[in-house]
Amino acid sequence: GPFANVYDLGNLVEEGPENARVARIPVPNSPELEARRRMGAGGIRGYHDFYVAYHPDSGQDRFYGGGAGGYYVYDITDLDSPE
């Protein structure tokens, strides 16, 4: 789907896979993908490379992801509301 799943490995080990997913990071719709769809070329919304890291200058947990429509950075300190 048009998102990246975030898993808590502690939940996975202690409770099993049914409780491991804790959030989804959205893939924004982009003008490039919309243009490809209009031309009939399709376009899959998704990330091809991504990682999460702590950003010490801001004190945020950040998601960095490259996808078909560009490169995106989200503040995921609050997993319920990625910005």
C-alpha cells in the first residue's frame, strides 16, 4: 500500500506478530506520479529505501524515505501523527 509499516521489535518478540505493527508512514501523492498515471505509465506509490534515526539537533525521531515521487522526511516522534 501507499505507506511504510513501523514495527516494535519488543512487541514482536514478547507478543507475536499480530501486535508488532505500531504505525504507518504515508507516501505522499506527488505531481510526478499523477503525471505518469495520466500518461498511462502507471506508478506505484511506495518507498524503495528508507530508515529511521534520531536527529540530535532537533530531538526528533525521523523517517527518511525515497520513493517514486521523491525523497521524504517525516518527524515520527509521535507515531500517531507523522509530520
